[in-house]
Amino acid sequence: TTRLAIDEMPSYGLVLSFIFIIQALQTVTSFLTIAKPVVRHQSLSASTNEASSNVMDSTMLFGSFKIPPSHVFLRTKFSFGFVNLRPIVPGHVLISPHRVVPRLADLSEDEYSDLWTSVRKTQNVLVERYGPSSFNVAVQDGVASGQSVPHVHVHILPRSEGDFERNDDVYDELQDWAPRKDMVAEKPKLNVPEDEDRTDRTQEQMAEEATTYRVMF
């Protein structure tokens, strides 16, 4: 019996050594599993911050015009806002999509929604800065409408009582607006009849027109 016990002692030691090695491997594996995502997350975060910084410092395109970062006051995923070289009133700014496309219909749903969300945010900022009682928010959607730059852009004009002698003069100013003065002559002129020369349509004419549109949706 004594001899058997002595013979078994080395085997018992080997078992203990094997158990110790397994526990050590499990500890190392657990550490690597926990640590690995943390390292990857930190690397991704650093890359994202660097990319974001590069975007904020980049020059934007408005048609073929380069807008320097110092003139840009708002950047979103799809849109940007910038100050105006030739403002019609104080606070007259522009909002455009990043993508250079001429028509609203060219925008994706996400771009379209982001554009108008950016317009609303900008109006809120302009209210704080200028305290206007009203706004003109205008889009010239295509060349025939007076669009001077073939890149979708929304004009935001803070308005106040008496800023124009004749209120509709603001539309003439918008019609004549262009990034450069020499571009104004190239724009088509819109002939709008005076109020006294315009006649009201009948209820039947208006109902007929509304029916035409209704069935097209």
C-alpha cells in the first residue's frame, strides 16, 4: 500500500500542474476578450474625430464657387449654411446641399428633409441675432425662375416693418440677386402684372384645377 501511494504521487503532481495551466490560459483569454473591443473602439473614435475635423475645415462648393470654411456657419450631414457676398438685407444667408445639383427634385429624401431642417434652425439663430418680425424664405428652382447658380440654395431674409418702401420690392431684389454683379444681366426677367391688372378666377375654374392635381397624387 505504501509503495502504491508513493508511485501515484508523480501522477497527482502532473494533474495539479495541468489544472494550473488551464486556469492560466482561461485568465489570459478572458483578458484579451475584454481588452480587444476597448482598443478597437478607441481607434475608431480617434479616426471619427479626425474625419470630422477635416470636414469642418474643408472648402465647400456652391456651384463652381469655392466657399471658404470661415464663411460657413452651419454644417450638417447633407447641408451647409454660408454668409452672403451680396446680402439684400442684414442677415440674408444661404442654405445649400453638399451635393451640387440644380433642382429640388434632384435631392434624395434625406437631403431634402435635412435642407429644410437646416433652414428652420438658421431662422431660429437669426431671430436671436436680429429679432426680425418675419422672414422671406425663397428658392429659385431652375434657370427660368431666376436661379443664378445651378446648385439648389435657399435664401433666408430676416424682415422687419418698413425695411422696403414697397414690400414686394424684395422679390425684385431676389430676382436681381447673383453671387457676382456681372451675372445679374444674364438672368431672365420675370414680368409680373400689377395687382390692378390681375383678375380673380371663378370658383369653378379653381375647383377644376384642384381636381386635376388631386388625381395625380
